Amino acid sequence: MEFSPASLKRDFPIFQDSDLVYLDNAATTQKPGIVIETIESLYREANANVHRAIYSLGTEATNRFETARLKISKFINAPSEKEIIFTGGTTGSINLLSRSIGNILKPGEEILISEMEHHSNIVPWQLAVQRTGAVLKYIPINKNGELDISDPEKYFTPQTKIVSLTHMSNVLGTINPVKKLAQMAHSVGAVFIVDGAQGVPHMKVDVQDLECDFYTFSGHKMLGPTGVGILWGEMRQLENMDPFMGGGEMIDTVTMESSTWNSVPYKFEAGTPNFAQAVGLGAAVDYLENITMEKIAEHEQGLTNYALTKLRIIEGLHLYGNPPKRGGVISFNLKNIHPHDLAQFLNEDNIAIRVGHHCAQPLLKTLGETATARMSFYIYNDESDIDKFCHSLDSIREYF
Ligand code: C6P
């Protein structure tokens, strides 16, 4: 199938009869009609609580829900669909881990993250440190915006029990060498977690090949609905973990005194799951697979190179980071123009970008900034979006 952003765009209701240039895909992506229709059809045709109702409607809802789980497991090459846990998103997945495995840390044991993490992969670990007396350590970044692992023994120590790192930076676009980092974590006996919020939507992810123990991501950043995300975990790890939340469906037996747990993944899915969103995410996965992740990655790579070439020649434009291996995220600032003013002026031309700290305040501090402008791409963006953006930027610079 020929990759054509213009024809893909026709699948997205939000772009119909609109000149919207949407360049805020790292925050959330737009939804193709098929995802919206799949959720609607679940509510119209098969709405009943899953894993509880034994009437036909309940069986149908459960089948659609579990089919989505299977699709997602195949999408990331998980050995079993039982290793797919539905959460509310990346944030929910990492908080689950910080409670379940973070809580068993002993004082002085170390959690290793990095300077380029999103708040969702910092704050849950800070909370775990407060609860347990463990220590939080950060891998720094170098001047290109890559993780500086030139002195690994400094960070990966016999005390390191948990390593949790982003697959791709939501500010710099840096793609981290996840497999190598997993091997470093395992060499000191630590578990390795990937924040894949900006990974899975943009490249082929094979959790077995990456050798990670856990991989987390959000549905809404990959054409799926909000309110659903995934925690993938290696079965042995999941079986050894305590549940994070208690409630319906996660139990085997409950007495007045105590309870025993259901099997994985249900042990981690307390309460009525977000099954309509999960089914919607299944449709998003079908859509992406039909295009293929290889073509998506290639397209974003081309678009990023095109944008960088154009941005580099703009006088007074400063780009943050220059990682050799990067995805479709570019952060920049324009001399003498506050990024918030810039975003407002671009909005006049119906161009959407994100400005601010991008929920990565420690990274922004390292970069010496409180805010940057950020453009981020997806399947429906093409060179004409970048051209419109650059044209608009020219008029804004003239105005200022
Ligand atoms: N980044 C951005 O504009 P949630 O909110 O749970 O779906 O995803 C959190 C998250 C975790 N890790 C990374 C690397 C992320 O980029 C995000 C979300 C958005 O950059 C919204 S703050």
C-alpha cells in the first residue's frame, strides 16, 4: 500500500472541510472514523459489563474486550495476551508499578531514571522513595540530548533495583537504546521498565526483542481513545507482584477477614474496566497495522529531516537537542518571541503546536529554559504542513 498522508487524512473526521494543521501529536493524536465508530457500535450493540454478565450481550462485550487484548499483545509481540493489563494510560501503568514493585524497596536501594523523563516517570518514583527510603538517581543527558551512559558503573550499581526510562523523549525526540539499557539494568539484577508513551505509536515495538520486563503506553497517542493504556509485563514478574488496587474482578475469594487474588491480568484490573475504550484501541491497532509501523516510522523520519532542514536556516531559531537517532518531535524557541505568544499567533492560522514545559520540568531546567515550542508529527502530517508552519512563522517574525 502506497503511504499517502493526504489520503489517510480523509479517514479522520476532524480534518474534513478544515485547514487545521495539527502538530501536537505527542500530546494526543486525532481519531480515525473507524475508532469512533467501533466505540459507538459497542455501546449501540453490545453494552454489558464484561466478565460478569452471563447473558448473550455480556458474552459479546467480553469477546470484543478480550479480542482487543489479543490484538494489542500481537502488536507488541507479547508472548501471551494474559500479559496485557488495561490501565488508564502510561501514567496509570507507571503508578501501578511504583506501588507494586516500588513498595518492596528497602532504604538505600536505588531507582534509576533519567533527566529526560516526563513527570509521569518521575513523580511516581519520588512517591515510592518517600514511602520506602529508597534513593532516586538520574542519568544525565549530553549536549546532543542523548542519555550520557559513558560511565555506566556510576548509575547501574549493585544497589539498583528498578530502572525506568523513556523510549523516546517527548521534548527532544531522542530515541533511547532500550535494548542496551535493558541489558545494563539486568547486569546489576534490576528490573527494566520502559515508558513507551512516545515509542509504540511511532515505531515497531517488540517487547521480547527489547528484553525489557515492563513496557507502558497510552491509547490516545496512537489514534485510540483517551482513558485507556497498557501495562505489558513479563508473566513471571506480574505473578510475583502484589495488586495495586482492590475491588471487583481482581479477586478469587473474599471473606470478611481477607482475600485471595484472581490470575494475571485480572489481578491488576480492579473494578469495571474501560472496556469500550479498550475495544476502540483494538481498532486503532488494526488501523496502524494496516499501514505498518515500519512505513509510519519511515514517514516520520522523512518529515522530521525535512522540518529540521527548514528550521535550521531560520535566523534566531534555536533547536533543543541534536540526537542522531530521533523521532518526530522538535523543540525550539525563537529569539525575542515568547513561545506562548508564538502558539497564539500560529493558532490564528489554525496551526496547533504545544508550548510550555511539556510535563518535563527537570529536563527544561537542564536546557536552561522554562518553556519551549514543540512540533510533533503523525501519519496524517506531510510537507505541506511544515511549509504552512514556516510561512506562518515568517509573518510572525516580521510582525515582531
Ligand atoms: N506526554 C505531551 O504533550 P498519559 O498522560 O498518561 O497518557 O501519558 C503520560 C506521558 C508519559 N511519558 C511520556 C514520554 C509522555 O510524553 C507522556 C505524555 C504528553 O508530551 C502530555 S503531557
